Amino acid sequence: MKWKMDPDVRAINFGGTQNVVDACLARGFRLIHVSSVHAIKEEPHGHTIKEPICFAPGTVTGCYAKTKAEGAALVMDAMQNHGLDAAIVMPSGIVGPGASAHNNVTQMMIEYLRGTLPAGIRGGYDFVDVRDVAQTIVQLCFQKDKQGCYILAGHNVSIRHFFDAIQKSAGKKVRSIKWMVPSWMAYLALPVFSLVYKLKKETPVFTRYGVYTLTTNSDFCNEKAKLDLGFSPRPFEDTIADMVAWLYKSGVLKKA
């Protein structure tokens, strides 16, 4: 989730996608490409974001978004001009049990539950359950009449709402977050937090790209996925409750 372009990230999201597209075309395989809502052109607040007709890296911000847009553009070109049988899914922020990779959202939940998260950031994003995304991907594998792009968005929630859901699932023993700071203050603190997490060898909760994302428009429309695929994201509170339970059951966290 770096801000600047990373050659390794591009090699995977762009070069790796090209390899997969070429292999599918050569063998006549169907491809379900997992992209991201970050690959879609950023729209100002007040505008609903729907499936794009094309992907343009220049219209999105950050290394991850730009390389995901490049990869999705490859798939779209292969579908339109080379007969590739494919569908592109674009999940929003993925959360849910089984997050063993410990991305920044998982790390945020871990620190909240440990009582070591100093503050939250004013803002929010759209989050979708990993199980709903996985089920849809498997479903699309066998629905060859379904092609094109599908936004798999779940629920647009504030970070305060996110914390409240964790608190409700974990119980009163977990200290609630009182300080919700504006994005400009979070940006000022980033150098310190980056050093702390580097010394701890942990995934940083706060990054420049993460703070930026929480302030962008995340009004993603999932109506196409609902109508075409029967996509039905489970309640956000259920996702967080199951994830909290998994963090303890898996041993990532120990109950006091």
C-alpha cells in the first residue's frame, strides 16, 4: 500500500496479470480477475461510483490503485478485442475471519482489542466480507454468461462505527477509542508511526495511502452484482463479530 510506484507491486499486478491473460487466451480458459474499487476513476463526494467502461491509471492515486487499474485494463482489452471469456470483480475494503496476512485493517483491529491504538481517524470507507467476495468469485466461475465488471461493495461505514462494532463484539473489557483526529493531524504523525512500526516489525495501521483513502468518496454501487449475481453482503456487524471471534480462536489475540 505504498504511495510511490513500487516495481515489485507493478510486476505482480500488471506483469502477472498479463501472464495469466496470455495463458487463458492460449488455452481457452475462463478468467475471473480480482481487481479492486481502487482501480476505478475517483469521483468527488456526492457522486455514486459505478462499474467503469474502461480503466485509466492516470485517474487514480497511489501505487496500488494505478497498478490494479493497469491490470484490469489488460483484462478488459483481452475481453473486447481478443475474445477472452472473463469477468472482473472489484471488491471494496475486504474484512473478515481468516485474515492471516495481517493487513493494516486487521492490525488496526488487533491494536484496538489490545488497547494500544492511540486514536482513530475521522473518515470512513466501504467494507465487504471476504466470504461474500469468495462466494461470488466461485459462483462466477460457472456462470459463463456473466461477463464484464462487477463492484462487490458491502457497507459504507465511518471509522467510529467500525470501532463501535468491535467494542460491541468484544465486550466492555476492551477500552474504547476516545480520540478521533482529522486527517491533517494523522499526516503530521505519520513519520513517527512509520518508525515505530518499522522497529516493531509490524504492519503499520496508519500510512499515507491509508489516511488518504479514508477521506475519499467511497459511495460504491453494488446494484449490478445484486441484480446479475444475487450478491447480498451480510451485515457489517456480523462480519466484525466473526472476525473478532477468529482473532481470539486463532491465537492471534489472547483473552485477558
